[in-house]
Amino acid sequence: MGHFIRPKGSNKDATTGSKTNLKAEDIGVI
């Protein structure tokens, strides 16, 4: 599991990850 860890400027991970990834990024919990 490493959806929270996504490189900057890499929307691929965010799109491939789950909704939790986007939420985690939104809150800023890495």
C-alpha cells in the first residue's frame, strides 16, 4: 500500500489510486 505517497505533478498515481488517495492528498496527510 502506497497510495498516499504520490510524486508531485503525477496525476497518474492519483487517477490510478483509490478515492482515499485523493482524500489523503486533500487533507495533506502523507
